Amino acid sequence: MARETKTVQCYPDDNKINAMIERYGAFGWELINNQRCQEYEGTYDGYRHWSTFNKLTFSRDKSASWYSDVTSLERAHDKLMDEEPVLYAKRPSKGWLFYGIIGLIFGVMIWLALGGMLGSFFEIFTLVPALVLIGIGVILLVVYIRKIKNYNTAYDAYYTLKKAWESTSEKDAKELRVKAAKLVDGGYVEDNSRRNTSSNNDYGLSEIFCTQCGTKNDSSEIFCTGCGRKLRK
């Protein structure tokens, strides 16, 4: 019995892992291994950084009667899923905001402690640190505001595209998963796109695929014309 295997990475969250298993299971993939992994990404700011993920390994029977039809549905499904919009912009770190506020607070405190009056050269010189801190604080806050504005603009565009994708491509992908799951579970798929245009049939007949032998049967058939197996309706 010929089998094929596939390994995918998944974010280490139970809900995401279960959704991934369900998604691949619809196309006949069986989970054979679920491994939590860590990958070294490098050292930044004196700290070693690691990424954590789950490695899921699936296996599927290539000799199954449904294999050809299911893999065709899977290719169409994956193409639709690849169209999912991606948000490349990252939310700016709140460090810009935090250090900006800290700079303003300490700058103002030093200013008030020294009197806040510009008099002699010595008084002006002692107020320089306060002015520097206030200036740095203002710059950091301006940078943060600009970054968060750019992020919000990018997110709004992404959200619009995401909603449009969910109502079209993702919806179609879910329907393909349902069809594939029926084939894998021994059910049938109705192909409404193929209609009998004969004048003797004004409404047309849908077809039922037998998952035992792959024969396409008329929807009016109770037993498969190829192997005699009872068709599920």
C-alpha cells in the first residue's frame, strides 16, 4: 500500500493545532506525529532567542479509491487558502511611548527643581540636561504617533481585504473541504455543474461518485453501476 507523508509547522496553540489536523484530515491525511520544537534564531541585546512551534506529520493512502478526486479538490483548496491577505506591518513597540513619557517627566522635574528661569550663564548651563530630556521625550512621542498611525492605516487596508477574502475564497475553500471529507468518509459528491442538456430532461441530473470504485452514477441510482455497492445519499 503506497503512502505519502507531509510535514507542516503550526503555532503552538491547541485550537490552531486542532484546526490544522481537521483541515488536513478532510483530505484523507492522518496525523502520525505531533512534536513540539524549538529553533534558535540568534542572540539579540545579550539574550538568546528561540522560536517555538509544533511539527505535525501526516500520512495518506495513495491507493485509496478517492485519492484522485480528493487531491484535485485539495489543490483547488490550497490555491484559495494561499490568497489569504497577510498583514506585514508590525505594531510599534510601546517602548517609544514609555521612554518618551519618561523623558518628558524627568526633563520637567529637573526644570522645576532648578527654578525654570533662564538667568545667568550658570543657570542656563544647568538647565541643559532638562531641555535635552524634554527634547528627546518629544521626539520619541512624535515617532511613536507616526508609527502607530502608519500601522493603523495598514491594518485597516488588511482588515478590508481579509473580510472580502473570508466571504469569498475562504467560504469556497470550506465547501471543498466538506466535499473532500465526504469522499474520504465513503460518501458522495454531487456535481451540479454537469447537467444533462438532452431535451428529454429539462432539469438535468447530478452525479454521485462511488468512493469504493470511483464510478460516477446518476443521482437516481441506489446501487453503484460499477461495483454494486449501495450509494450513500
